[in-house]
Amino acid sequence: MRSSRLQLLAIITLFAVPIIASYLVHHFHRPEATGNYGELLLPPAQAPAVAFPRGAGVPFRFEELRGKWVLVASDSGMCPAPCEAKLVLLRQVRLMLGRRADRVARVFIVDDTTPPSTQALTAYEGMVVATTPTGMAQGISVANDRAHVYLVDPLGNVMMRWPASADPKRMLKDLERLLKASQIG
């Protein structure tokens, strides 16, 4: 009689343990809701519509890059080491896209009055370099946030951002997923 009670208790335990474990995992271990590394900006903001002065005298507008995904970084014109690391990150992530690299453009916005050094920027061929317009007062955005790298979609929406010192492989994974799913750009 004692062994039949132990068998019954063992069977009840065998079925109860997974139920209790799933309850505990469900209530105390919340997995992340998304699989992306970058932070989605909800609701997405429009890229600035103002004209940004360029070194060649021709103003730059984000509208020029409609139809392309755009990686945007901003920093000082002196471009200290953290700025240099951001520019390298933009270049490397774009190059890692391989044949899809032509779908992505890069923009560096100088957010202070120091003019960018053309010698320092020669290593980043193909990148648009613009300056924040004088007197442009705004909150933290794509044009003046040194702590993040932003992504503008082909329709001109600022829709994602990564930390300035982002992991390039994880950033690449996000971009590849977006490029694969995108019907535009």
C-alpha cells in the first residue's frame, strides 16, 4: 500500500513540476519583446527638412536621399576619438552589407561651429558631410545627438537608433533584416 502511494505521488509530481516551472518562468522571466538590437523610435520622427550647409556650398537636405536607408551620426567638427569610432562604425557596417551596400547612405552632421577637417574625412569617401545650420534650436535629434547613431528609412522617417559604440555585427543583423523585408529603398 505504501508503494502505491509513493507511485501516485511520483506521477502527480511528474505532471505538476512542468506546470509550476512554466508558471514561474512566465511570471518572473520576461523575454524581450523584439529581436532587434537597435531601439525602435515610436512614433518615428521625420528627418529634419531644413537645409544643412556643406563644404562645397551646396546645401544638403535629407530629401535628396529619399529611397535610400540612411545611417546618421553627429559630432564635433574636430572629430575626437569617439567621433572617429562612429564614422568607422558607419563605414564598416555599410561595407559588411556587401551587394546591398548601395541601398544605404551615410551622413555625418557637424553639430558645432568647428569646421570639419577634410583631411580627417578622406577615409570616409561617399559619406555626406553637413553642418547644423546656425541658430537651429532643437531638442536632441538626429542632427545633434552624439550618443547615438540613427537610421532614416527610405520615406524620410527617423525610425531606429543604436548607441554610438554599437556592436557592428548586431547592427548589421538589424540592417539586413530591414533591407530584406523592405519593398522600398
